[in-house]
Amino acid sequence: MDILAQLLRGTNPDLDGASFKQKFMENPSAILLDVRTPSEHHSEAIPGSINIDFMSANFETELANLDKSKTYFVYCRSGNRSSRACKTMKGLGLTCYNLEYGIDSWPLD
């Protein structure tokens, strides 16, 4: 994604699948966060991810309870909800990265 597009979307660091996975694997204390619905998470998820439903009424409360010392790698189906979640997380003082284009861009190798 070019710099102008990044500025228009906000300050979220959007990463392509390979960069997202590499950065996540380099940080052993990082948390993989799926912000899709529980049924989406149960049907297909990146192994080891935790689920906090972006559509839940308690979403911001659950985010506020996350450990601010951790780095979060956030994904959804297409990258839209996770991008919006990252904006909220940054406002709460959390460090996060968004998986651009969602779960299908996660490398399977």
C-alpha cells in the first residue's frame, strides 16, 4: 500500500500476508487477534489466534482489558474490520498490525 493510501486509512500499519506472518513469528510474545464473529472464527482461523468479535457490544471493553505490553496482529475476513479495530486499539494505547486483505492473505507455508 502506498504512503498516501496509508495516510488516508489512518495510522494503522497494514502489512501484506508475508510481512504480517514474518513480523508475528519474530515476536514470540505477540498475540494473534481474530476480530471476526465467533462462527467465522470456529469455521476457519489462523492457529493460535484468540477471538474478540468486532460486532460485539463489549468489543471496546474487551480491547481495553488487553495487555498494553503486548503487540497484537489483527485480522478478519477482508481487512476492513481489522483495520477499524486497529484504529480503536491505537486509541487505547495498544500496538497492533493489520493483516491487509484479511485471512486469505495469510501464507499457508
